[in-house]
Amino acid sequence: MSQDLRANLKQWLESGEIRLQPLSLPQRELWENSPVPPGDIGNHICAFIEVKGNITAEDCTAALRLVVERQEVLRLSFLPGKGQPFQMIRRTGIPAIKYRDLEPDQCTPAGIEGIMDEIFRQPFDMLRGPLYRVEMLQKGPGDLVLVFAIHHSIADGWTLGVFVQDLAGAYIQNKLSGGGPLPSVEMSYTAWAAAERATWQPVELELRAEFWRKHLADTIRLWDRPTDVAQRAGKLAYWASSIPPDLVREIRTLSKNSGTTLFNTLLTAFQTMLAQWTGQTDIVVGSPVANRTRQPAKETMGYFAGVVPLRGKVDTTQSFSTAARAVQDSSMDCFAQAMPFAELVKSLGISQEEGHNPIFDVRFALQNHPVPDVTLPSLSFKLRMRSTGTARFDLACEITEDGDEFEVVWLYRPGLFTLADAEELNRRYQTLLENVSRSPHSPLSAILA
């Protein structure tokens, strides 16, 4: 850190322009347990917003300014410390937005995808901030795309929906009332973080840790992990598919008839498919939880989400319905015993190995956080997820309800997997879902034959 910056930090602290707070418990996971350094582009969350309506760059900038004032994480960066950094929250912030008028040849899907990838891959300055960026791509009159990249240390999937709602609300407020601040959030991110730290006392942590030491004893990794650092860094590759409406209806009927939730039905099929693909029958996946149990936190941007390891032992002599009920019982126990991931790793005595998640290789998620579409007579904002999966695992399957279909996003580490692997996993998964929907009481061995 330069002497000039040190002097500025001292002045800002003394004047109250910045204040320091400890890391939140989810943020600790990034610093203590992430396979890649916190500043790696693999920790970027990416999305874009399709906007229809006569909105100017000035309109977007004015609306974003109000959102920055309302949401403190958009004014947050990190001050290095001895061991762990501190959250550094500025009292004021300047909107981080750029404007780009696209040429006709850039308006193709491939052209826009290339521009978005360029924006997503720009690193953030973790000290100076801000840790987000917006770029307005003007495709034509009344037709634009807002590309939104934000660092995982200040955001999760839920945050993206909050951002869209706030941005649309700020735009409308500016147009109808000529400006004025948005209402303050009831609970700021740092207030939530302080409450969480106070909640997790050593006695409660040890009670949860005892469950996890038994539940995760003698687990095995699903594949050999690369030793080359270059194979472990950077963003995961992305490929999207979908489950058609007819199969979605069959899966919902299967869940109802099996007495299991949709999540556990999909998880059982996913773990069974992984067992078939890897030859392993003991499958551990990580699954995210929103962690926004307090109502005020649902309107606050920030990194709240936790992750819970879910262990499934695939027994092919069982029927799918029997297996799904066993998975549901186990996952309910795991979610009930959830604890901060950084504390979980510490309690298990696992040493962090650079480039690898300490507990699981695969993530599975049924996304249920709000993905709002804001539609008015002359204006619409539609959020489109690009990826919320950062490089903290090797492979991920994220399922999101999209009308009558399910969108299925596969994220994979290019050093381990190829696009052909993702396509094959998707084929196997959907084939298995089709087969178990039609024969839920047959032994899995017969279905997988």
C-alpha cells in the first residue's frame, strides 16, 4: 500500500468517510476456504438485465446512484489486515457504470456474449473498490442490455434480484418524483453480519460440529484433482440446457407420489447419475442456502448465502422412491445442522489445499431466490442469470424454474471437464429423470442397466 493511500485512509477514518467492520461469516469462507484467491475472477457473479424502453445513460446513472446510496455493499471494499482483512464501508460512492453504443455486427448473440465475457473477466481492485460494475450496451432505440458483474464477497444469487428491484424502483422514482433517496433498508449488511457473529457462540458451534464429524467421516473425493495451478484457477465454463415441460410435469408428479420435495427428488436423481458416471456410490455435494431468515434481510444486497454438504450413499437395490425418501431424511438433518462453512472446515480439522474445496467437489442447486421481471406499459426489466457459481468447486448443476420448463446450467472446470462431458452429464441426468418418473418402484439397478 502506497504512503499516499495510507495517509488518505487515515484521513477518511478520522473524518468518518469510511468505517471498518470484521468479515461476515460467509465472507470468511472466501478468505479461508475458497480454492482460488479472493481476488481471482473465479469469484465474480455475473448477470445481465434486458431493458426495453426509452432509457438514457443519464437515467441509468441517476438510478444507480440511488441504489448505491441505499445498499452499503456497493460502497464496500476490503482493507488488508494481519490474518484477515476488514470490510471497509464508504459513506458515499460514485456509480460504477459505463455506456457502449453497439455497432450492428456486435448486436448478434455471439457478439453480445463476447462483450459480456470481456466485462465479466475484468478483475476488481479489492482495496480501492467498487466491487461491482455495470455497463449499458445500447442495441437500438429502446433496446439495451445492462451487464452486471459483482464480486461474490458482497453478493449472492438473491442479491441480483434485489438489485433489479432497486434499480427499477429508483428509475421510476426519478421519473415520477424528480429524485430523492430510496427508503433505507431495515437491516444493513454489516448489521446482519454482526448479529450472525453474535449468534454463533462456541457451545452452539461445537454441538453442530459433532454432527458433521460423524456425518462426513470417511468421505472420499470423486476424482483425482489437478496439481497444475493453471487448471484450478479462473471462472468455470458455462453451458445451459433445459428440461421440457412434459418431463417437468412428470418430475413434479414423481415428487408428490414419493412424498418428497422437488429439491430432494432432483437431488436423488443427480447423486444417482453421478454414482453411475464416476463409479463411486458415496456422493457428497454442496448445496447453497439463502440464509436470509430475518425478513428485513430479504431487501438487502450482500453475501448471506451458506453452503451445506449433503452426503448420499447410492444403493442400486433400492427403488427410486425409497432412495428419494432416504435422501430427504438425510438432507433435512443436514440443513437443520447447518453452520458457517468456515467454522465447519475448522471443526473438521481439514487443512486448506490451494485450488481445491476442502469438503466437496460438486455443487447442486435448485435456485429459489426471486428473479423479478419489472414490467410497466412502456418499460421492462428482465434479469437473466449468467452464473452464480464461482470457482469453489469443480462441477455444478444449477436448476431454475423458467415458466413451464426448468433451465439447467452446468458449470465445470475446463482443466477437468470438457463441453462434451457437460453434454453427456446432462443427457444422463435427463434420461434418468425420465426413467425413474415412469418406473419409480423398480430397482435402480434395472433402471441404470
